[in-house]
Amino acid sequence: MLQIIIKNVADYCRDKNRWWIPLITGLFFSLSLPPFNHEYHWFFSLFPLLTFVVLVPLMFFALEKSLKKALLFTFLYSFSAALGQLYWIGFVTAEGLWHLILIGVVLISIYIGAIFLAAGLLFRVTYKSAGRFYMLLFPAIWVSIDFFRSIGEIPFPWSFLGYSFAPILPFAQVASITGVWGLTFIAVGMNVLIFDLLLCYYRNESQMQKWIHFSIGFICILAISLWGYTRIRKPLTGETKKVAVLQTNIDQLHWGNNSLDTAFTITEKMVKEAAAQNVDLIVGPESALLCFLERKTEHRTRVQGWVDSINTPLMLGGLHWDRAPEGAAYEYYIYNSAFFIKPSQPVAHYNKQKLVPFSERMPFENFIPILSRVNLGEADFMSGSDPVVFETDGMRVAPFICYEVIFPSFVQDRLKKNANVIVTITNDGWFGKTSGPYQHAAMARIRAIENRISIVRCANSGISMFIDGHGRVSNTTGLYTRMAIYGDVLLRNADSFYAKYGDWFLILCMLIASSGLAIIITISIFKKVKLPKGTLKGI
């Protein structure tokens, strides 16, 4: 019966030119990611398990007999999967630029879709050339491709498959050893095993060996989950500090002449209310005070007055500038910054190092200077270079601004500066009530698990939260609410295996992928080379 069902479904999808099928199946990719999980609504409790099957259609499309059809269907699936993940970018309603933003959503979906297409074509090659080794090789290739999405002039490591496990905490603990790369590897590996099992039913081949492979994978997942469950039950120890997080919910989309006064008034009121709760640190979001806080004397004096009066350190986001060196393309360098203000002490700041392409900087501008004259509404920020750690009363805060927290190795490397807590400030208010803020928050949870360190997340419009070293969330907020939340934050240095040894698993995957593909290419070349008759005679 199962074999008949599988064959009928597969034949229906392959019959004629049903181009809409890859578009529909591609959308399921986004359903495996936040916010579709039990924390949003019980109805979505099993949706993260889609991660184990969501690539199966891609594999079937990639193996179409006609290469032309394989390319078309694989790309349609890939484009749909990318659009389902990233549609929320279209909610950035910058005045006068809505048409460019919508075009940008399509272009970035084509870009990510092309990357998935490349992965599909590599699956086609490895399946046909690598024998059973493809079951190990393809997950390694997928992880390697994910890494290449995080480097270069247009880095955008968003929504790796491994992030779908953020709400499944026992299983997600494997990230403390392998990073998110290990979660993605397992997810892709299970897709391969399930694909292999379904394919043997379709071809009416012996299923016993495939069921054994699947059972081994399933047992490994159960074993990892059991290990993770016992790990979570062991309490993390260390000193705690009480922190206040201010979700100011200031409208960034309609910023006008009086908006800065409004931001100061709202922030001041919330700061003083939070100080009454006897906290050790108050945190405001990115762009909390959208001004040159340290350079503008009246603004700096006003904020310093708050801090001196409440005798409590304050961290929040704003802007900073430095005069550019002689001969530079700009007179001033502008930074997206986090400021740390302590009572009766000079203001300290951290300049964001990872800037969002096309939003905070123009890609390739350093290589093609004329691009500096192109205006797509980007902020033209300069990237910072100093990995600052803010210190106060035993707290050693590693600050991260928005997009920075989605880079695994960047976070892991910054924590080597002896930080004992991460504070990430962001402004996700541009993206409306979409999947974007939930996906961003899930990535912060995986960073906490990877490094086994507490994270304080403050977002202008949500989602703000406290995350412990096991990825557990407390005192979370909703979207577009103005409120303060409080939490006792455990101070401890990052001490997980991943925190100590970094991307060792990623390097292993890259070695497997590169060596496997090199062997396939070498064998292919030798098969095509025809030696003259008698060449080997006498050897």
C-alpha cells in the first residue's frame, strides 16, 4: 500500500509540466522555521519536525531525467523556499523606496534560490557518482554552502535548517559541541535517509537496508535528545545580576522632527521606572536614541544625568562619528553604535562591526569606489574594528548589534575577550508582525546554547527576552508593546566545547565535501580520457 501511494504521488508530480508543485513544496521550508513551533501556538507543535523531510522534494526534482526539467524544478523549489523565509524584508517601508525594496526581495530570493539550486545540482552529481558515500557527502556539502553564505561582500547567513530546532532544547544542545553546523548536518542527513527510503519504495527495490539506515539515524537523534535532556537538568552555576530590558517601541518608520524628543522622553521615563526595581544594569534597544549621543554635548549631558541620578549603568543604541583620515572618500565616518554609560564616568561605545549589506553599507564599495555614489537608501555606516567588552560590578558585557548575532564564529571569537554575558540590542521594528523577528530571536537562542552563556536581548519593538546558557527563555515580550522586563542573569564565561574549539565541525564538513568532490571530479576525468592502444604495455 505504501509503495503504491508513493509511486502514485511521485508519478503525478513528474507527469506533465506541473511547475506549481515545486513552488508549493518550497514554501514548506519556511514552515519548519520560527515562528511555527509550540511556543507560538500549540497547533504548530510538530512543525519543526518538517525539517527532517523538507529537502526531500528538492532531491527528487534534482534527479529528474531531463537536466532541463531538473534545473527548472529545482530552481522553482529553491526560489519559493527562499521567498518563504525572507518575504518579511518587503515590510521595510522606507519612504519613497518601496518599489526598490520589493525588487530587492525578489533579487535576494533569486540569489538564495541560486545557492539552493547549486546544492541540488551537487546532490544530483553526488547521488550518481559517490555511491552510498553520498549519504555523508551531501550533508557536508550543504553545511559548507551555508558557511559560504556567511562570508564575502554580501553575507547573509539567515535561517539555516539547524535553527528550526531552537525550540526543541534537548536536541538543540548538540550545538554546544558542533555549533549550528551540527544541527544542520543532522537535519540534512535525515532528509537524505528518508529520501533514500522513499526512493527504494518508488523503484520497488529491497527496503530492508534503507530501513536499517533510517533506524540508525532515528536512534542517534533519540540518543542526542536524551543526552541533551540530562544536560539541561544540570543547573548552571555562577553569580547573578538583575538586569532591566526596556522595549521602548519607538516608531522608526515615521521618524520626524519631534521624534528625538519623544524618544528621549519615553526612554527617560522607562529608565527611571526600571531603576526603582533596584537593578544592576538597564538595557535599551538599538536606535533607542537616534542621535550622535557622545558627540552632541546636550544629549550626552542629559543621558549622563539620568545615570548619575539613579546610580545604575545604562546601555543603549545610537549613532557615533569620527573624523575620517586625510584622503578618505568621506569627511566623517558614521557608526551604528552601542553606548555604555556609567555613573560619573566617561561614555564608552562599541561600533558595530558586521553591517547589513544594502541597508547599512554598499557591497563592493571598497573595490569599486564609484558605488559610493549609488543611493539605495543605505545608511553608509563604517564598520567598527574594536571588539569592546563593557565592564561594571563583575559584569563583562560583550555587546552585539542586531545582525551581528547571526554569525556563529563571530560571536564565538568575541567571547574570547573574557566576557561573561552577551547583550544584543536590535531594532526589528522594520519588519512588521512577520516571521523575521521570530527567526532573528531563534538565532540568538542557538548562540546561547553554542557558547553556554547567558544572553540579554533587547529589541525596540520585540522580541525582547532573557536566554540562559541552555537556550531557555524567560520574561519574553510580544511584538509592538512598550514595556520593561526584568531578569536575574547568570554571569559565567563561555565554556562549551564549541566556545573552546570553534568551527571544528564546519572544517570537518568542508574537508569531507572538498575531498569527496575532488575524488568524483578526478574519477570523471579519468573515465573520459582514452589512452592510445598499447600505452600501458610493458608497464
